[in-house]
Amino acid sequence: QVQLVESGGGLVQAGGSLRLSCASSRSIFTINTLGWYRQAPGKQRELVAVITSSGRRNYANSVKGRFTISRDNAKNTVALQMNSLKPEDTAVYYCNAEIAGKGHSWGKGTLVTVAA
């Protein structure tokens, strides 16, 4: 298992930017896939973006072209740069790590609120 701690959430106006960061308690060299998910009030948790150990990225259609996921192996962190934010991006954002044979670990989440 791995402990994940998110930071960087907050209140921003529509059209603005935020950068989320997730710190891992273990080396991310050992983590197959790192990702960001979000859950808006009354909705199910959904995938936002993932990045594999080889650097391959996948994004939800709703954030393509606006969000960028990156990983820093030296700092054991994964970041989500969010630009052109919309009110519908408002949600609690969770960091996720998938380790082969050990399943998924989740952070406690960070709240992003986008005001219209």
C-alpha cells in the first residue's frame, strides 16, 4: 500500500487555473499507474486523468486540452495542471495509485470549487 496526500485545491473563478499535487509515501517508480479522479456532489467518482510508469497519459473527454497530468519521479509526486476551469469542474479531486498485485490506494481528496 501507499499513502497519498493531495494539495492545491481551492476556490477559483471560471476561466482560471489551479495546480493539484499528490505526494506519495513510496517511490513512484514502483507504481504502475497514477491518476486523478473526481467526485461532484450527487455524482459518482469519475476518472479525470491517468499516467503510466512509461509516461502514457489518458484523459477524460471533458478535460482534454485543458488539464495536464505529470509525474516527478525524483519527488515522488503526481500533479494535475487545470486550466480554463469551468463550474462543472467543481468536485473533490482524489489521487489514485495502482500497484501491480496490490490494487488501488486513494488519497483523502482536495476540494476544487469553480465559481461562475
